[in-house]
Amino acid sequence: MSSSLSSLLITFTAALLAVAFSQPTYPNCNLTFSCGPIINITYPFTGGDRPAYCGLPHFALTCRNNITELIQDSVAYRVLQLDQTQRTLILSRSDLYNNTCPSEFHNTTLNSTFFSSDGPLNEALTLFYGCNTSGMTVRPYNLFTCNTTGLNFTDAYHLIGPVPRDPILSIVSCSMSVSVPVLRAAGNRLTNSQLSLGEALMQGFSVNYSDPYQRLCSECSRLGAQCGFDSVMGQPVCICGDRPCPVSLTLPPEGSPNATRPLLENNSNLGRNIGLPIGGAVLAGVGLGWLIFYCRQRRKQRLAAQSAQAASKEISTEASSKPLSTPPSTQFAKSIPSYPSSNSDLGRDSTYYGVQVFSYAELEEATDNFSTSRELGDGGFGAVYYGVLPDGRVVAVKRLYENNFKRVEQFMNEVGILTRLRHQNLVTLYGCTSKRSRELLLVYEYVPNGTVADHLHGKRANSGLLSWAVRLNIAIETAEALAYLHKSDIIHRDVKTNNILLDNDFHVKVADFGLSRLFPNDVTHVSTAPQGTPGYVDPEYYQCYQLTEKSDVYSFGVVLIELISSLQAVDTNRHRHDINLANMAINKIQNHTLHELVDSSLGFETNSIVRRMATLVAELAFRCLQQERDMRPSMEEVLEALRGIQNEDLNAHKVEIVDILVDEDTEPLKGGVTPPSPDSVSTEKWASGSAPNSSG
């Protein structure tokens, strides 16, 4: 009876707990929407491979014949462009695309909570149908014919701008009108007869979109999670992996001191959903437990003395047979090389330098046994895997390739450096395995949007999301991180676009500190064998074996050129003189051919603002890439110059201009002032376009 009641108790409790822990799942929100030229689209949009709960209901996209459509108020719109950085769309009415005679007549109305077409880029266009112009001595301008099936509409005309109170137009009787915005440039060309009405409609109109939950979702991204939407609850949800995160996000009341920042709270719905079934399971367990308590209690009493005697005997035997000097974990000592001991043994403490020490088993489970489908990328030191910890945190797990002495040194170096740093543009280290573990693993916050290299010339290069404004902001935030490192007496030593991660809002997280060095306060350089990535290594460091902060400045100069050109730092497919991007950039700048270097998608040739700012960034990169380190600015000066370029406050920040372009639009920029940097020696030598000691 006792055995059967125990089985019943276990079965019943397990069933209730299964109900308790059954939560809604949100798989595949890491996937993107792609259709024709619209690619890699994420929250708040859904459609294609992205399920409806991965975004907001008003942002559902469909794909038909490589054409992306967005439906609003039963009207379908073609999505011609989608810029998630600027949060803008170019839409064209599907029923008016290459067609001036729709079968149904609807005005263009968008939900003002999410979309706005009011702005300087658009112009109002009104189409009038079924107009009676017979017998008129003065006929309306811009007439066109519309023979719609089933409707006797012949005369029709269009009007750009507000409908005027014109006595000629007021006597024209029209059966129907449709209002639709068009791009102002297209409207001007239509008025000047440079475009037909159909062509102007096909060019569409500009729309700004907004997410009312943006503040909540930004906080969600900060946690390394993804934002979705629970249509049942009618509210956003933070998704960790494919489950709701164990926190909920709420906004403080407007006007409160913390109104601009979302609050993290325990997920009360999750608590209620789990708590009630668990409570029922506990009560049921108590009831059934009392039924078997009496039988089991008597049995325990009979076995108690016998068990105590057996346990005592076993302990005595073990104590007499086990040597007192046996070292722990001898099986690991054979497979892992020795390493100088520290005051805090990473293999024994639950934390090390303040970060958590994980077991190999729990990280193996978090990454699905290091499945290849979870691999995020790999570098010279190890592969990185996507993982979800038992507490719901989404993480990136770096798995070092070899457990030799050098790898252990780099492992300990990265742990030691990262745990003493706190900056919004540096990746956060959550923890690591013991140095005596089966493998050396580092656990970082998960940064979901890939690397800058991915977006410039990798698998995300065709996304079109890296506008000039985004690239400049990436440069500034990377410079902020490096300037912070240098103030902390740390040299990164491996600055490159593959080590600059991006979150969903394209904010920077600088990563990979395996090669970093602590820089003594009382020396000007450290003598060490050159290490780093080809194409980014400081040539003076390579030649003289002297590592300084200016070595990072040189590498950052290469990153600036990559941001301008979208080219790789080293590419053997280029002409042999251009294989090294730094040499290529210096040659282009000296030969006044910067336009050949700048990525054509940035609008360098057509946008005077982009042309001017890109020229200034190229000048700054030119200074960073000087062969002699004393000719390079400090990272703090680089940061100040970039901020000045962003603010277009050139005089206040004394940004020096190099004569790069022979262009009327940039002519006023050629008489730059002397930079405040003491490192800028003999600036007159390169102000005219020639760099001393630069490689050709």
C-alpha cells in the first residue's frame, strides 16, 4: 500500500508541476524577414520566417514574388525601402503602382500611433476621377483618361499640393477623389513634366515609423533578450531563448523621477501561473503524504538503528583507508598544464575576481552540447556559441581551442582585465570555467546584431542598415571604449571590426581582450613580440617590438577606413599595391582620389554633408595611420575630433583639415587650423596632402 500510494503521489505531483511550468514559447524570433531587396528585418516587423509574436501587429510584412507588402486599413503598400536605423520606410500604394486607375477608391490613411507621412520629404497629391469637363472653354490641367471596368470614368486629372479654391476647378463636377502623398522630388518632376503620373506614384512616399514600446524593448535588448508581443495580454514580452524572461518590463508613471527608464520587475504573471499549480500540488502531496506517513514511520523506526550502525562502520573504514595527503582533482592535473597559482584558486571558488565560475556541464547544456547550429563565429583563439543559462540569461560562450599554457595565460588575462572594467561600450563578462576545467570557457553577455565586419563586408553586408550616421556613431562609441581602456592603463592590442559587436540599436560593444596588456604607469612602452591581426598591426610595433597606446590608435585608423570604404583590412584579390587597406587609403588620400575609396552607397558624390564629414574622418584616419607613433594623436584626441565632426562644430574642436578633394563643395575646408595635439609635429608637411614617413 505504501509503495502504490507513493507512486500515486509522485505521478499526481509531476502532472501538476508539468502544468505549473508550462509557459508559452516564442521560438524563431532570432530569425529575420527577407524578401527581394528588403533583407534582415527584425523587431518590430514580422512575417516570413518571423512569427507574429516576434513583433507588433501593425508591422506584419508579407512577401509575394519578391515584393514586400505592408497592409494598413485594408490598403496594401509596397515596401520599396526599409531603414531600421533611421526608422523610415518608402511605401507605394500597391493598387496605384504602375496604375493610375484603381478598382477601388481609398484615401491613404496610416495609423498615426505607429506611422507618419507628414514631413518635408513628401508632397500631397490628389487624383480626381469621373470629372465632367465637356462644354468647358477652359479645361483643367493635368488631365488623364481612366477607363475603369464597370465605371464610366473618362476624364480625370491630378493636382499637386493643397486643393485650391479655384473658380475654374469649382465648377468641375467629379465623382471621386483619392489623396496619396508622393515624394516631393517626384512631385516637382511631375509638375515639370519630367515624370509621368504613373512614374511619380511608383516612387512612393516617405514614412517614419515608431514603436510605442521602444523604451521597454531597448531595456530588453540591454538584457541580451529579444522583444516580442503577447497578443493575448496585449503587451510586449521579453524573450530569453524561446521563453519569456523571468522579469517583466514596465514603465514608471509619466513625470516620475525615473520616467525615462523602464523598471525591471519579477514577472508577476509567471509567478501566478506557476504558483497556483504548485500550491495545489503541495496540498495534494500533503494529503496523500499523511496516508502513507504512519506506515513509513514504523518502518523507519525499525531500520533506524541498523542504518546508523552501517553508516558508522562505513565512515570508520573509509577514514582508515584514505591517505590524508591525496590532492584533489588529480584526473585534471594530468590533462591540464600547470599554471602559476594565485591567491584565489579559480578551480575552487564559486566566484573569481567577482565573476561566476561555471561548470563545464552547465555550459555544455546551455549551448546544446556546443551544437554547430549554435555557433556564432570563430577567431584565432576559439569559437563562440549562443547559449541560454538556466536562469534565462542569453549568453555567448567562447570556447578556447587549446588548453596549453599559452591559452591558459590568455584565458586568465582576459578574465583579469574584463572583471576590472565597466563601460557601456565594452562587452560584459558574466563568468568562466575553472582553469582546471575540461575546457577553458568564457561566458559573455550576448550581443545580438553581429560584428561591424559582418555589416561592412560579411554576411550582413547587403542589409543597407549602416548609413553614414550609424557608421560615425560606431566610430565614436568605439573610440570612447578605447579611450576608457587607455585611461585604465590597458592596451587592447587587437582592435579590428571583427571585435566590435553591435546590439539591435547598433550600439557598440568592444570585445576580445585575450591579447590585451596592462600598461605600467612608469614606462613609455612595453617590449613584447608583435601580436595581432594582419592589416591592423602598428608597423612601428612590428619593427621595433615596442607596444604603446598609439598601437591601438593605428589599428583604430584602419577601422575608420573600413567604415568609410566597406573594404576589408587585407584582401589578396585587390591589386598588389592595395592588398593592405591602410596603404591603399594613404595613397588615395595623397593622390586626392578619396572618392575612389568611399563606399558609393553612402552618397559621397551626391550628398555634400556626407562628403564633408567623410572627408574629415578620412583626414583623422590619415593621422592615425602615420608610420611614426609620435605623429599619431592620442585616443582621447581622436574621440574629441570625432565628436566635433558629428556636431559639425569644427572651430570649437579645432579639427584640422587635409587637402583631400579638389571640389568646390569642400574648398572652404582647406584652410584648417593647427590641431591642439602635441603629437601633431610638423603638420605643415602633411596639411598639403603628403604624409611624412608614410608607406606607399
